[in-house]
Amino acid sequence: MHNTTISLMADDTMTFADLACLAHQNTDGVPSEADNAGRAGAAAAALVTFARCTGLDADEEPAATAVVDLLANLMHLCGGTGMPFCELLITAAQHYGCEADPTA
């Protein structure tokens, strides 16, 4: 297993194996409020679980495929339950913006 640095991976080169490595690095459980690497690791762990459940877990499978499929499935979930996916995505983007730039 190799060390995976998020900022060095492009979406078209990151594979499932890289994603699994990143998820494995997040062994401390819940990330701290100020730890973006921990947040990314927790997201990678969730994405690895999703990829394994849907058969997208071949080592050379592009990680972006799992991201797209998870987002589409979340859209199905929201559509079926009445949750406003687009509004939730906008809120998530706002949270990300604040977390990515703590001076903002």
C-alpha cells in the first residue's frame, strides 16, 4: 500500500486502489472539526464501501466513476424521499468553502 496525497491526485488518474489507500489512512475514526485531511479520509472510506457494494472496486477502476455513481444514487434517494438534492449540494458546497479556506 502506498501513501496517497489528495492534492497530488487528478480525478482522471486516481483509482479505486488509491481511494482504498486514502480510506485506510483514516484510521482514527471521526475527523476533528479542523482536519480537512480527516474529512477527506472519512469520505474516501464511505466511497470505498459504496464502491464495494456496487461492484466498482476493481483496483484500476477510476475513483471518479464511484463518485459519479454515488452522487446519482444520492439523487435517486433524495428524489424518492422528497429531500431537495440541489439545495443540499449547495449547502455542502458552502460548508466545503468555509472548511477549505478558514480565513473566509
